Amino acid sequence: MDKKQMEEEMKQVSNTIEILDRELKAKGNKFFREVLGINIFDSQNYPFVAQWKTDLLEFIQQCLPPKHRLLRFYRKYRQSKL
């Protein structure tokens, strides 16, 4: 694949990701069930995507403070803005 073909492929991938991002923002995971008729996170049909989701969620949970601390922070923040 030459440089021009690679750039065209990346443009197509980028356009597809933009559409997916917009639909996920609007509909969340329901997008896949309603529009495509599939559950993209189904581990039986899509084991690698399902594992990626699991790994990503575990990583995020490791990076965040405990839930009770987050709630306390956001409650105080919200009160300060009222």
C-alpha cells in the first residue's frame, strides 16, 4: 500500500469513527441494537471487542478514586455552583 492509499484508508476510517462517535453520543450502546441489530459487546460473537471493553473499564476503574469520594466531590462542586 502506498502513501496515498494509506491516507485514503485513514480518511475512511476517520469518517466511520466520526459517525460512530456521533451515534454513540446520541444513543449510547442502544445504537448497535437499534440500528445494526447487534450487540457489539456480545462476547460470544465478538470476543475481542468484549474483552477490550472489559479491559478498558477495569483500567478506568483503577484510575478513578473510589465512588464515595467522587460522589462527595461532585456534590460539593454542585452545591458551590447553586
